Amino acid sequence: MVRRLLCAQVVIQKLADAQAAAGTSCAGRVEVMPGIDLVLQEPVVLADLRRMKRGFVKVATSGVNYRLQAGDAATRVFVTYLRENLRGVAK
């Protein structure tokens, strides 16, 4: 579970940094890790990102996703979770 939390936190930090650099406009394409981008179409606030992280951890620690051990796999699953659940993210 610690890996999933760390991976989610790294993604949140990258998105928050990109959003801070963009100011009041949207951050656009953010490279989460090599080969994995997240395209933000609207500004995203840190509170929404933290809420998404909590929701992901809840989902990831139950059922099939609980077996995610590799950091890269957990990061990919978290980015997919954000794409599906966060408003203002390109699908």
C-alpha cells in the first residue's frame, strides 16, 4: 500500500507543480512519467487532487487492485483513475 500512496503522491505533486506554473490557466499536458501524460483541459485545484488520491487509495486497497506491487503499474492505474474521475482531464 505504501507504494501506491507514494506513486499517487508523486503524480499529485507533478500535477500541482504544473498547475502552479500555469497560474489561473490550465496546465495542459503534464508528463507524469516517461510515456504517461495527463492532459488537463481546465485548472485543477489541489483539494480535488487530494480527494482523487483518497478515492484511489480506497479503491486500490480493495479487490483485484490490491495486488498492485510495482510502482509503475500503480502510477498507470492512478493516472487512469484520474482520467476517468477528475473533471477537466482529457479522456
